[in-house]
Amino acid sequence: MKTKSEILFEGFLTANNLPFEKIQEQTTRTPDYRISVGGSEIIFELKELAADKNFGVVKDPAYPHIKSNSRTLGDHVRRRIESSKKQIQFGAKQKIPSVLLIYNNIDPVFQSFGTEPMVRGSNAPWALQSSMAA
């Protein structure tokens, strides 16, 4: 069964007409995807932040809307980077650019931070591209 990050990633690639191949799992650790871009290839390893017993704990049942978070900032990401070294080295040894893509499925507030639509007239590349298409 595919993870949410895989479904979203494949949807993004398909929507942007980027040919991709899911790399078959082997006995050694391999990355997840091989993408074709402009006559070149890029390797992608997807990791998903999906569970954390310390995130969003309700300490007082009288106030269920107030949740606390007790964790060391960045631990999730550091663990994913550490556990992905072999997959990233797989592409690097073949001289193929490799990307580690981490999807935050734990905290939807920070997942969308920086991806919300921008106001027309902004000088950011996304806003320029979308205003040119309008």
C-alpha cells in the first residue's frame, strides 16, 4: 500500500508530465523513484513523518482543544536523514543527482507553511508564473 507521500508525489509528477519509475525494492537499500527531467535523471528517496507519541498530546481533558508538544525540534528530520544515507548513496555512486524528500504528515499547519497561494502582484517566481498564465 502506498503512503500519503507517495500518492502526492506521484500525483505531482503526473500532473507535471514528468516520467518516473518506481525503483523496485531489493535486498540492499535503494531509493524510491527515478525521474526523467530534460534528458537527465534524478533519484528521489521519500520519507514521511507520520507518527509521534509526543505530538499533540491533550494534557487536560477539560480542554481538549489545547495540545502540547514535547519533542526536540528537528529530531524527526535528523532521524530520516540518517536512515536515508544508503538510498542517497545509491544514486551518488552512479553519478545521478539524488534528493531526499521529507513529507510532514504529522503537523498539517507546518506542512503547508510557505506553500499557500500568494497575492497577485508579488515578485515571487510562483506569483509571476501564475500571473503570466492568467
